[in-house]
Amino acid sequence: LSLEQTYALPLLLFLYVYTKEKMGTAKERAGRALRDTAPYLLLMVVYLVYMAASKGLPEEGPYKYRVGANVVSNLFTYIDWVFAFSVLMPFVVDVKSAGLTSAHIILAILLVYSVAKGRKRIALFSMAYYLLTILPVLFLEGHAFYLHNYVPSVGILVLIAPVFEDLVKVVRDWNQRFVPATAVIVIGLAAIICFTK
């Protein structure tokens, strides 16, 4: 429970149940999701109250919270890093905004493609997962850590996985013999991209 992203876990459980349900209206699905995840949501509230009462929000240092342009700046920076993980130490990279980069364009293309393919639930779950788990650190003023992105990036992987499956299907339809080789090449390229700036 020391990780910031833990606060978002009950919300993710609610979102998961809601997007998984296919019967009934949106309101009925939300009601069932709320019923099923109520204990976890209650636990989150109790924990947040305890943390606020015992520790409060930091008023100085790298974990100082601030509501301002830093929220958007941090969001753009973290999204940029989704496609450029690093295992190098230290994890502190830069507190300046990444601005608009190719990573943001790639993410936009993935979202448009998913919606066009009728995968609205996947797009919703993926982006909500990312935003909910990155949210607690967007308000930090003094630093930006790669480490904070590892849990949220799982949401982006949920978005990428079906696109990769589509790619493999296209190749398989073209010539099934090349599927293993294509998979090896794509995974190799992804690994190289993830471990280089």
C-alpha cells in the first residue's frame, strides 16, 4: 500500500467489472459493478482517510503536491515514456515537460484504430486504467520517475495486444510460414525500442 498506484486499484476493479458486463443498460451494469466492488472501494476510502490523518500531503520536497500546469506537463511526459522504458539508474530523468512527441501520436492512432475496429470497451478500459493509475503522481511538483509508469503502462499494453494480433493475422493469411519469424522480429524490435531512448 506504499505505492501511489495502489489507491487506484479499487477503481480499476470497478472499471473492469463494468466493461466486462454486457447485459443491461449502462446504469444497471454500473450498479452491479458498484455492488461487486463496494468492499474494495470502502477499503480504499478507509485507507485514504488513515493516510490523510496520519501523514497528510507533503508540503515540500519531491513529493510536494501542486495543482497547476504541472499536471498536464507530467501527463504528457509519462505518456511519452510509455514507449521508451529505461532500466538505467537513477529513475529520475527530467522534470521538464516532454511536450508533444511521436509517442502521443502513436497512442492516438492506436485509440482511433481500436474504436474503428469496434473495440470501444478495450479503448475505454485501457485509457482509464492508465489515467487512474498515473493520476496520483501527476500532481507531484518536483520530479518525474520512470518507475511510476510501470504499472500504468499495462493499460497501454491492453490496447496494443489486439493490434498485434491483427498484424499477426494479416501475416498468417499472407503466408503462415512467416508467422514465427515475424513474431520474433517484432518482439525483438519492441525490446530494442523499450530499452533505448
